[in-house]
Amino acid sequence: QVCAQLCRRPCYCPWVPPRCPRGSPLVLDGCGCCKICARRLGEPCDFLHVCDQSQGLVCDYSTASMGRGATCNFEDTEEGCEVNGRVYRDGEFFQPSCKLQCRCLDGGFTCIPLCQEDIR
């Protein structure tokens, strides 16, 4: 019923599709009607303005109850790690510095050194 209220038929879309920021693909809006730029991690979202599903993002309404609107976030079923303000997906490798290589696993991370100890 909500879909019927928000979606107009027939579709009225701009002739020229929008130019999306780097890393944000063109997707169909929530009505399956017009091409829009997919929302990225932390960006506001709603029924019409959908998140980038190719990155595993969903519209998270849990923050809406705190007076803020919904935002794009990783699905709860997917474990992730936050390191220095950046979120990594489960199984993802990353390098927080040139001396370490880390892997996010089950909500935590393990690192191995990339450099041998300095020998004096």
C-alpha cells in the first residue's frame, strides 16, 4: 500500500539520467521506475532513494527512531570491522599502515607484520 502511494504510474523520469559520483552506480529507484544514483555507506535513504546493494548496503531505519532519518548501512547479518573510522567487510584484507596487513574476521581483525624487525 505504501508503494502505491509513493509510486506514480506511468513513470515520469528525466530524459537524461543523473551523473553519479565515482563509486555510485545507476540503479532503479524503489518504484522500479527511474534511474537514480545508488546511495553509499552513511548516506540518507528511504523507499525511493535506495542503497547500493552491490556493496551489501541496505536502508537502516534503526537510526530513524533517534530523530535521524534512515541511512545506508551494511546488513546486520554481515559481520564487519571498524578500524580508524572505516568499515571493512568480513573476510576483507586491508593495510592500516605500510608495516601491517590485516584481515577482518567475525567482527574482529588479525594483523601480520609486512616488515622484518629493524636490525641494528
